[in-house]
Amino acid sequence: MNFRKFVCTSLVLVFSFLQSNAQTDVVSGNAKTYAGDTLKMYSIDDYITKNETLISTAIVDADGNFSFEVKVKDVVLAYIDLTVFKGLIFLQPNRKQVIVLPEKQRIAIQDQLNPYFRKTEFYVKMLNKYNDDLNYLIPAFDKLYNQSMTEVYYTRRRYTKASTDSIENYLSSQFVSSNAYFSEYKKYRFALLDYTAYHRSKDDIVKQLFTNQEILQNNPAYSELFDELFSNIFTNGKTSAISIPGLYKCIYDKSYYSLRKTLQADPKVSTERFADYLILKGLKDSYYSDSFPKDALVAVADSLATGSKSKDFKKIAALLSERFTTLLCGYSAPDINLSDIANNEYNLQKSSGKFVYLTFYNPNSYSAISDLELIKQVRKDFPAEVLDIVTIIVSQDKNDVQKFVESNKDINWKVLWYNFDTELIKNYNIKAFPTYYLINPNGILVMNPAPSPQEYFNEKFTAIFRNWKNEQYRQQYRDNKGVK
């Protein structure tokens, strides 16, 4: 058996094993205002990347009935995408849950494109309830818990260990449950309350709840406390719980192994697994704080993605590396999978061998409209064999694309509708119209943002094209002559 066949067979066996150990959670209900829609359910993969994966879809019939079926082995926090809402639900093995959804609301185009817009989260209401059901326990617990946290934050009352113990004893008496997931959830919620209310030592919390403990990477209470204790550990060089100045140098040296070894030297970290988890958190925080060179963070993430012993952590590291390089010049541009008004599909592979001048356009944008005649001139100056021009119309109505094309009959480039692909908008960080990018013939982003036609795009592109062409000639010379 050859190696590739062996790997494929092994993957099939592993998948079959996982499926055999997973049980089904059926989530159903009736929501007439969504009749004819396809509802989508996503899982939150982890609380480092907060990556979301589509795990199930449900077609709402004419009477409003719908049903999701999801294979789950452990408790999973998921949500149903409801345009302006996120309906949170805990999926649990071998359950049949009947839920109620709010009436359908449309999301405004300005909210879709607003980087600060956040969908309102709520726990979906259950019409049937199991004993120890997390979809009852956690929302009800959080309601009382959050009232206590609000009082801690906004009153001048002095809290002591005795007063917080009193709050925790009361909450425990109201929610008596043998559910192991809920027990862990309460434990980490109470630790956050203790720290917030009377500034319990972070050092003690780490030793008690994190050192040599299981990493509950899919438990939101664990993750919130973890974020509180270990924020920006590379940027600051220390936290209240861990002080390791050498971390800063390890990042600049792009050395994942030195980083892990340095962390493990601290007795509060100790295990390789916990060190890896801290590195993942530190990489994410450092990227968004813009405190290290991006290539250093990418190098460490890539090393962890291959060097960690945990499959979960490898996946998280690979996701972080992908995010770090998204829209970074010199790396692959995010792909596009859209269609024009004739339903001809387009992706970046179809422009392979040519540069792509990518435009995000809104028909109500004055700047976009004023650029249009200049883009036509770009098309005349550079033949389609050299430069593909791709315009993506971001509009609520697909008919806007038809109107755009019909009112500009001399347009001879690709015009696509964004088809409510909010992930594409996020990947290209679209915050204004028009926005331009330049992608090279190998699919690599070379200008972010690219200049508009009013900003002398022709001259700048000519220089880039000339340099690229010269490099092709040099490469051919090396290949043919063996010049190194």
C-alpha cells in the first residue's frame, strides 16, 4: 500500500471512529417569519481564535417548521445566525431540543459593512427541558451572577472573602446540579468574582485552577478567566501571575521551542500543553496589539502548528498563521467565489497568470462613481492578457449589478455581486468605497491598498509589472543556464 493510500485509509478509519462515538442532537422548532429561508448553525471552535464553523443547516418550510441535526461527542456551544441576532445554544449528545426563535429582522447594509457592528447574542428559549439541561442552567445562573458582578463593579461597597462566599453559597443553593460541565463553569465564574470583588491573588488562582489542570478550551467561563489572567504576556513581558522577561527575546528570535522551554521553567506553567496554550494566547494578543513584527509571529505560529503534540493546538496555530498573513503583502490574497449577472462563477484561479486590479464598489458611493471613467481608461491602457479588472458590487439588491452593467455598456471587465458574503467583506477589511487591491499572477497580494485610478495607478502598476517581468526573465535565465 502506498503512503498516500495509507494516509487516506487511516483518515477514513479515524473519522468512522469519531462518528461512532458521536451522538445526535436534534434542534427543531417553528418560526413562520423565516419560511423559505435556510437557517445556519455555527460552532465556536475555540476561544483563542474564536473561529466559527458551519455545522448544520435547516430549511424552514412553508409552515415555518425547521430541524437541525448535529453529531456531537461533547458539549458544544453553538449559535444560529439570525441576521441581527445570534441565538446561542449548548449542543449535548443524545438530545432533542425544541426551541423558539424571535421574529425575523433584516440587517441594514451599513451594519453589514460596519466593522464595529455586533449581532445581539441571546440564549434561545427551550420549549422542552431536560434535567440538568445546560440551556436552562447557564442562562438562569448567568442572570443572577451578572447582577452580582454589576454590583461589584458599580457600587462602593467593600467586598471581602466572606461576602463573596455568601454570594457564591446563595447561587450554588439556587442551582443544584450534577452536570460536570456546569460544575466547572460555576467554579471558574466564582474565581473571576473573587478576583474582581476583593482582588484575590492571581498567583493563587493560577496555581489552583490552571497549573497541572485540564485545559477547558471550550468552556466560556474558563476562557474568560484565562483571558483576564494572561493578557498580552509577550507585550508586557509579564502578568500579575507570570513574570518571564525572556519571552520578548524568544519572539524576536522566532523561536517557538525557546519560548516553550522558557515558559515551562516557571513552576506555575510546568506542562508542555499549558505552555503551548499560553503561547497561542500570547500570539493572538501580540498580533492585535501590533507590538511585534508580523513575520516573527507568523514564524512562531507556523512552528507551533508543526511542533506541538496537540492536534487541537496545531489547528489553532495554523488558523492564527492564516489570519496573521491575511491581507499581508507577500502572502496569498483571500480567495473569491462569486458570480456575475449571467451566473458565471469567478475565483482568483481564473485570473492565474495575470495581475488582478480588485475593486470593492457601492453604487451609492460618490467616490466610486467618480472613479468609474478612470477605471475604463485603465482597461484601455492595459490589455486583459496582462491585467484582469474585477469589480465587486456590495449592495443589498442583486438588481443593482444589472443596472450598473446596463448603464455602463462600455464596461468590459468582470462585475460580480457580493451575494451577502460577509466573510469576504471581513477578509478584505472593507470599511469604505471604493477600496482597491493589486494581486500578482501567482495570487499573491502585492498592494494593500492599491492606489485608485486618481492616485496614478497606471504609473505605479507599470513599474510593478516591469519588475515582475524582469524577475521572470531572470528566473528563466537561471533555469536554462543553471545560474545560481
